[in-house]
Amino acid sequence: MAIQDVLFLPGFMCDERLFAPQTQSLTAAGYRCRMGDYGSSASIDRMAREAMRNSPGRVALVGLSMGAVVALEIWRQFPERVTHLALLNTTARADASGPARKSQLRRVVAGELSDVLRAELAPKYFACAHRSAAHLGLVEAMGSRLGPEAFVRQIVALMVRTSQMEMLHTVSCPVLVLGGDEDEVCPLSRQEEIAAAIPGAELCVLSPCGHISTLEQPGQVNAALLRLLPQQAARAPVVRPLNTPHQLPQRATERNPW
């Protein structure tokens, strides 16, 4: 039996440490784990192409927050190459945090990256029970390692991204949608609407859990991924030309107003 490749897609200003418990668990279970690299991309569509550049063949995608947005874009561009999707702590809506992001962008350009990471981002990322010095320090360490240029590229990509709601019904591989009951960044309602729009998707809700489920509840995330990966696709992927407008059926639109 061929070894299943799993491509992990980090969230905003995060590196491979975001998925350390998952790569360890899945590697022990016989999966081949890779980490997505967004390169110098400043848009979600380019991040998707860059992440797939060094991933030959078919892969399972595990993305958290921005990484899950990239995962959905990879499905849009390369559906025939995606075997599974794990969408963690994310939203399929267009960005609604423009003023806050612009303020952060100005501060980072002015040399205040560490302050933004420590005071504005890290405190919102964890449930109260998991807001430890170690977790908060790790968020700052990952962001500092990536640096201000990566911050600018990634925040621009998030600000200009478009809604992915209309393409969710095309996803035909096995899908896990996972959220935390105390997520302040991407509230649970966002994961619920994604799961409702993707046929056959499993919704997994973790408690207590904030935005960084992979570190807050690693055992439960690992178990959910190990349930997902052995599943087989029930139907062939819907392949359509890129940049072709596609309207969601009326009933689905009504179910997921945004």
C-alpha cells in the first residue's frame, strides 16, 4: 500500500511548531508528513501554488486558520491532487478585520512586530485554560522567526482574500472541520457553516479550546486526523476551469447567509 502524504499548512505567522504534536503522531502511524512553504507569496492563490510546488502526487491537507484557507484554495486549483481536507479553526468568509489588520500592519512596518505578536495576537489565540506563558511565548517565537516581511505578506493576503463559501459544495473528498468552543478569532459558527456546506463533512468541536487547537488539545486533534485519513472519497472531485464563476444552489445560499 502506498504511503499517504500529509501536507500541513501553518496559520498566520506560524511555523512547523504549530503542528509538532500532529506530525509526531502521524509519522508514528506510518504517514509521510510535509510542511507547506508559502515562499514570498502575498496572496492566497499564490500561497496555494507555492505550497504544492514541492508536493508531488496526491496529498492530504491539514490547515489551521489561514492554512485552511490555503487548503481550500488548493482544492479549488488542484482538486484531483487532494485526498483529504482537515480544516481547523478557520472561516470561508472574506476578511472582515480590515481596520484592525491595517493598524497592525502600520505598527509592524514601524518596527513593532514583537509588541503586536505579544499584545494583540497571542492573547486572543488560546482558551482561558490554555493561556500559559509557554503557549503565549511560542506564538511570539514563531512570529519573530518569520519576521516583519512575512507578516506584511501574510496580512495582505488575508485582507484581500475573497469568500470561499460558494465553492464549498464542490468539495468531494473526506473532510474534517474542527473548531474550538472558545475561539475568539474564528468563532465556532464559522466552522459550523463550513461543515453544513460541504457534503459529508465531519464537524468536531473541542472544549475547552481556542484558536490553536493543535497545541491546546493535541490528543483530540490527533485522534480526529487518524479517523479522517483512512477514509475513502465517496465521489470524484468536481473539476472546473479556474476563474469560472459558479453560483451556489439557492437552497445552499439560504442555509449559509453571510
